[in-house]
Amino acid sequence: METIIARLVEFTSLAYCIAVILLGMDFIQNKPKQKKYGLWILTGVLVLQTVALILQFVNSGRVTIFNVYEGLYFFSWVIIGFSIMANKFMKIDFQLFLTNVIGFIMMIIYSFSNTHHLIGNELHEQMISHLLVAHVILAILSYGAFALSFVLSAMYLYQYKNLKQKKWGQNLFRIGDLDKLEKSSGNLVVVGLPFLFVALVFGLQWAYVKVPDVIWYDVKIIGSILLFIVYGIYVYLRNVRNFHGKNLAVWNVVGFIFVLLNFFVLNSFSSFHIW
């Protein structure tokens, strides 16, 4: 079973690479046909990743999201799903390619890791709980929403710069208007923030029950709370104070940088958090 899963992951990574290349050709040269083929392959990648996740669950008897490398695979799956839905309902050029560049990087790190399958039975017994599963899934779902929101904010800043400098070109019209980018980006943060809040609640509750000697000022706990505050301020400024424009987009970009720091860096300093 493990060999089948490994080969499936390798094939999925290759297919994902082809999809990103095709989407990149559309990004650079405005090739709608390549984008269509890339989207088809990307949908196939989503299906293959879903099959791999199911096989991993059947093989290990647990949801394989309990360290940073396993989290990367699920993260890329979420990003692909979100980007496909955004492409269907938002109709914003470039987001499909730019979002999946992030997803592909996550997939590559996972594929070339030698440790994503090395969680032993002892850790399995210690960590498995419904609260933990819910915590991890909801946290990564929120990260997926923030990733797509970041891409749209980055596109907003690029478009804003072009308009300010009066650089007229084909990309100016393909990216779309600033209002649409800003609204879509903000809506994704509004979607992701409740997921992050519930994930924090479940995670703290799990730690209280399962890890009696947990250090409550652990850097990962503090970092996750600060991340929630960063995006909470964004929602407050946008929805309550009616802030709009470049500064709000910059705040969103900074927020996603903090997501990456929280996901990759702070784990190294945590006393118990391994993803």
C-alpha cells in the first residue's frame, strides 16, 4: 500500500507541475487554450490528491495531517480546491496560476521530504483525537483562504502601481478592476477568520485535555493568537472603519507573511507543536 501511495504522490506531483506550466503559459502569453488544459489537469490533480489522502487514511488508520510535512500535502489540496472554486465563481485572471504556485511549492516540499511518513505508533496514540483533527483541518482551511486572499491583494497592488504609473497594457485589462480584486480578497479573509478562530478554540481545548503540562505561553500558541489578531484587525478596518485601497492590501500581504512564519518557523521553537 505504501508503495502505491508513494507512486501516486509522485505522479500527482508531475501532473501538478504540468498544470502549473500550462497556467504559466497563459499568465505570460495570454493562451486561453493552455489555461483550459491546465485547469483540466489541475482538477485531475485534486482528484488524485483526494484518492491519496483516502489511501493514506486506510493504510495508517488516521488522518495524515499531524506534522508539518503531512500538513503541507493537505494545504496544497485545500489551495487547489479553493483556486478552482475561485476561478469558477470570481472570474479573476491570474489568480489560478499565482495561487497554485504556492500550492505547488507546498507539494514539492512534501514530495521530497523523507520524514512525512515517519510518525510512530506512540505519537499516534498520544495525539489522535477528534478535537485535534478538527483543529488541524480548520486551521489549514483558514490558511488556504488567506493564501488566495494574499494572491488577490498582490494582484491589486500590481494593478494599482500600473494605474498610478499609467502603464497601459494587455495585463491591465486581464487582471480586472481594483474594486473586484479588493472585494474578493476581503471576502476570503472574512471566510478564513472564523475557521482560524474555531481551530484555535479546538486546539487550546485539546492541549488542555491531552497535554496537562503544556506551556501556555508556547511560541506557537502566541503566534497563532497574534495571527488571529492580525486578520481580525484587517476585518475590523475593512468592515467597521470602511478602510479600502492600497494600505489594506499591504496589511493583507503582511498578514500572509505571518501565516508562513507561523506555519514554518514557529514550529521549530514550540515545546509540543509539530506542524
